[in-house]
Amino acid sequence: MKNNIIISFLSLIFILACNQSTAPDENPEWINDLIKKYQSEPVGNPPQSIWRYEYKGIIVYYVPPQCCDQFSTLYDMLSNVICAPNGGITGRGDGRCPDFFKERKSEKLIWQDPRKL
């Protein structure tokens, strides 16, 4: 409970301090590092992307799965993995956040790989 309050408080500070731009200098540094990592890898199918949402009162970052049996990843604003909302063999993720797609708000595309296969 205490950790959720701290994360919610940090998310509120982040929301108040951050505008809706996707400029690299306005992303958390770990997001910019993740983008650099994806840019150094071969192009995915579909191309890799990073999305920002509000979920359960906090800012989260969603990275869709790259293929049918791979998990997606949902991060909190500090780069901690929260869950895998979808993907995997069943397509339902790891089951730790089954309400993500229903409850997410304020969708914002942060980055999408512009390269083509």
C-alpha cells in the first residue's frame, strides 16, 4: 500500500512537470535509452513502438509485443516492469494486469521505429 502511494505521488509530480510533447529531452532518460537500444537492433515486425498512458492513477509506458508468442511490457515511470498486458502463447499476457486495455487513459505515442523491413 505504501509503495502504491509513493508511486502515485511520483506520477502526480511527473504529470504536473511534463507536457504532452514527445520530444526526446522530455522523456525519462531510461525511455531515451530504450529507444536507442531498439534503434540499434534489427527492425521488428511490426516495428517497435513505445506508448504512454495513465493507468490506475500513474503514468505507464507500454511496449507492444514483437511477435505472436512474445509478451508485451508495461513499465512504471521509473522503468520498473509492472506486467505483460498481452502476448504470450495465450495472447493474454502474464495475467498480472488483465484490466490494462479497459482501464488505460490518455494514450500518447512516444516513439515508433520509422524503419521498414
